[in-house]
Amino acid sequence: MAVTDPVLEARELYRFYHAGPEETLALRGVSVAVNAGEIVAVVGPSGSGKSTLLACLAGLDEPDGGTVTVAGEAMTRRSEAERAGLRARRIGMLFQSANLLEAFTVDGNVALAQRLAGNPDGRRRAALLADLGLAARSGAYPAELSGGEAARAGLAVALANDPPVILADEPTGEVDGAAEAAVLALLRARADAGAAIVVVTHSPAVAAAADRTVALFDGRVVETDVLDRSGAA
């Protein structure tokens, strides 16, 4: 079997924050590699570095040391504009509650994500919303959506450009069990189609649905578990 490079790879990431004389080490040499078709859950207590790691992977924050590569392209050591362009083309971002702009309809939110990547495609947008069960709600505004509909609409924004990498920050934190199961099923379907997915989560259900968990504590990787799809360790 041919060996392929990871779709997403972080090597020896360090991130420091300064507040007066105090220095906080948010990441201390964190390395993560995610292959196509894989869901990796990043877990750990609050303050362990999970959100900082996700921001560095997405190019929203620049690490003080180490490198991030996305689909063969360097994310680190580039200008903010270059990182934003790479993020728009290669990464789908799924947040707990901030994926949707209130001033736009569901269709408008997805269309905006496509325009930012230079890839407007009304036919693909309509097909995506239909696949997510949102065709009848495409003209609705975020405030008019149920929790489950909002979660699926946020996922539609993340998938607008068929990205090879999906980064999700507590994507099921504000939905009920049924909606959480639906989001997990959709993420699994994207992984099965070849996407590399990283999910930061406190949810045991999300962690259990992942192929692998990476545990952070005090800015370091302290544990990595690999599960097969039958659930055996």
C-alpha cells in the first residue's frame, strides 16, 4: 500500500502569550498529523491549549515556533492575507455558534463562503443544502432556525468549497443529542469522502465517534488513542 503524506500536519508548535511580566506557554512542542478520511478529536481540560492549537492549524494565529502544512502548502511563516487565502481554499471552519452571519440567509451565508474562496457555484450550493436537508430553509435567517438546523447550516458553510480539511471547535456544544448525532453522521460522511477532520470537544460522544483522540494538558500532548471502527481499542 502506498504511503501518503498527511493532509494536515503540525510539527513542534509553540505559542507564548505575554501579559506584563507574565508569560503563558499555551503550546509546548505540539505535533499532530491527520490523514485523509480521518477524524481526530482533540480533548483536554479548559486552558490546555485546544483552542490555540485549532487557531494555529487554521492560520488564524501564528505560532512562535514550529510549522503547519495544509494539503501540501505551508500555512506558517506567511502573511495574514496569504493565510486567509489558503484557509478559504483548503479549510472548512465549523464553530459552536459563530458560523452564521445574522444579516444573511442560509443560502447567503454559504454563497459568501464561496465568494471568499473565489468559487461561486449556485448549483453546488443548492445540492449541498439539499444534502443537508436545508433546501426548504435556504431563505431563512439564522434567528429563524432551530438548533439542529443552525448546526447543519453551519456545516454547510464549512463545506461550501469542498475543503480537504475541516476544523471544528465544539460544533455540538449548543445542540441536543439528536442534533449532535446528525452532525457527527455528517462529519463521518465527509471523512469517508476523503476529508481530514479535527474536532476540539468536551463531548464524550464526539470523542467516541473519532478515529483517534489527542489529549492536551498544559500545552502538551499527553495521550493519543487510536480506535478501529468496531470500537475496539
